Amino acid sequence: MPKRKLLVPESREAMDQLKAKVSGTQDPKDAKYEIAREQGIPLQRGYNGKLTSEQAGKVGGRIGGSMVKELVKMARENLTKQ
């Protein structure tokens, strides 16, 4: 699956690190599988055509939502330091 284009391509490594952090994994490629496992969604490597849209959305939504929450938290901490 191709990676989405970032507005700042140089941020790819930092975004991958954040994804791994919020999912509790070492490798950002494992993030979606860890989140799916936690939610009892049968996501596996390769074809997943039998997943419902709801199941797929829960995995992606949780990762993205967690990343946004972490970024907001980091920004607030940064502002309080100033």
C-alpha cells in the first residue's frame, strides 16, 4: 500500500515514530495490526476484503485519533514551556 503524501516529506520518520509510540509498537508498520488485535478485529497481512468498513475505520481512526491527541498534547506542553 503506498504511503500518503505528507505536506512536509521530511517529517515521515517523525510521523512513523509517533505512530509506533501511540500504538505501543517498535515498528510503525505493525501499528495497525496491534490496534486491530486490541479491538478484536481480524486484520492480517495481505488481503482483508472480508473486513467491514466499520472494522477498517476503527483501526485507522484509532491510530489517527491517537496521533492527533499526542500532537495536541505536545503542542500544549511546548506552549507552557514558553
